[in-house]
Amino acid sequence: MAGLGRWLLSGLALALMPGSWAQGADWSFVLAPYAWGAGLDGQVRHAGLPPVASRRGGSDALSSLDWAAMASLQARRDRLVVFADVLHVQLSESGTVPLAGVPARMRVRASTALLAGGYRLVEGPAGHLDLLAGMRAWQLSSRVAIGAPIDRGASAGVDWLDPQLGLKARWSPGGRWFLSGWLLVDPDGGEADIMAAVGREVGERAAVHLGYRHVSMKRRSPRLAVDADVAGPGLGLEYRF
């Protein structure tokens, strides 16, 4: 992964060099903050303890959410694109030890930040399609308390970097309504970040979005291993300037 990561960072640095931008083109920006109703589906394992699993979905997903938010910022000049995305989620879950059925509680806090450079492959009156490549930084912490007869607990955290490749698109059938979203994957581990939304323009510079986001996390370290999906609906506001 280190070699691919260096290649992606080098490509991003070249894209950001002033000489890479078309001469005379103007900058445009899109800021989009969201509230995110996320839930956790998967398991975490602390060193010396059995894994703790949680299964959340549908209307049950929001019952575990402490709070979550996300925001993206896109800058574009001609066909070159810079895209940044941050999210934070904290969930308090009831879970079980698989097979044994022992009850457990866990709290998971995850933060991630993405920085990517890209190229606008397609642009027209109906929408656009961007190719993106970049890096995602993760910070994850977990605390578990396993009930009787195990009666043990632990807490740990882990940080890591993932390369990212993907597509980002927007399409409008006409009028004020549009569809937007992205698909980003880690080419080494296969974890995906999928976002899909329907939106409506509410002025010359603003729009509202209602969407769904699914982010997979997979990491193994000596103290903590996680294999889980965080997903749920989001409501956001887009502002162009």
C-alpha cells in the first residue's frame, strides 16, 4: 500500500500545482454539510477478548447513534477538481459475543478525512462525472464491556491511512431536481464509501440533499481489530460560491 499511497499523493500534488490549472479559468467551490443518521453493523475485537458484534439496520439504526455529521468541499478550475470530505460518528451499541451469545456494550468513535484530486471526465448541461484519486486518514477508538460470565472490558484506538480511487457524479433530468453521489474504494483492501442523494435547487447558489451513505471500515492492529459498516440517511445543504 505504501507504494500506491506515494503514487496517489504525488498525483494529487501535481494536480494542485498552479501550473497544472488552465490559464484564465475561474475557481468555483461547493460546500455541503450534512447531518447523518448512522448505525453500525459489524464487529470489533480487543486484544485478549472475544469479538463483540452488533447488527443494526433499517429503523433500528438510529437507536445506537450518539451523534454524527459530515461535510464535503469541492474546488474546481476548468476540468481539474480538488475534493475534501470529513465525517465523525459516535455510536453506543448493545451487542453480543458471537456463538456464545454473551451480552456486551460497546462505544465506537470514528473520524475520517479524505483529500483527493481529480479530473472532470464528462461535463454537459445535464451533469458531470469526475474521476478521483487521493488518501483517506482514519482515527477510530472503541470501548467494550462484556457481561457475565466473562465480565471484562477494554478500550483502544487505532489510526491509519487508505488510498482512494473512485467516481463522483451529478445528473439532472431537467428543472430543479437532480441526483448526485460518489463511489470511492480502497484498491488494496476493497473497503468502499458509497453516497447517493436526491437534491433540489432552492436558489441560484443553494440546494438541499436527502441521501444515504455507506462506509466500510476494516483494520487489524495488535490492540484492536474492526470489520464493520457504518451507514444511514443524511440530510444536507449545498452552497456554491
